[in-house]
Amino acid sequence: VQLVESGGGLVQPGGSLRLSCAASGLTFSDYGMSWWRQAPGKDRELVASISRKGTSTTYADTVRGRFTISRDDSKSVAYLQMNRLESGDTAKYYCKAYSLSDQAWGQGTQVTVSS
């Protein structure tokens, strides 16, 4: 199983980024997908998750209304659209695939929000 994140970078406050998580080695549609982040000196925290088939989503209170998680099962890719970015969103972002019996993590992509 391999998860590869991309789309991170440096952005000014108020800007937008779209992260992608490309999955291989698994039946993508059998897994829920989630995005997590970890800032220096802090615990890894759940940002957003999307169920199999995309029927339900959840968001951390700090990002609700600004971030949108989605998935494209035909491409085996999960996305995190991040709008109105704030300095507090600076972190390394990881995607995770999960099922009842299995989980896998990507290596992460850095997002830095700074003027």
C-alpha cells in the first residue's frame, strides 16, 4: 500500500491550496480516507475524513467551512481543498486510508502559511 501526498507549499494568509493523496496497492473504494496534520511540538490531529463512497464527511471545528474533503474513486485519489488559510494551518499534512481491519499513512506534505 502506498499513499503519496502532494500540493503543499508556501501560501499567504487568506490563500488557497489543494492537497492530493494518490493511493496504490489497495482497493481504494473499500477505504475511508482522512487528512491529518501535525505542527512542530504538537500532536497529530484529525482535520477531515470522508467515508467510503463519500456519503459522509467530518471536519475539525478549526477548519469547518474553510476546508473541503473529497474523493475520486475512479482515480484512487483523495483531496483536501483548503481556503482562507491562516497561520495556524501551518503543519505537515498526512493522508490516511482506513478500514475496519487496516490502515495506511502517507509520508506527508508541508503547508506553510506566511506573509
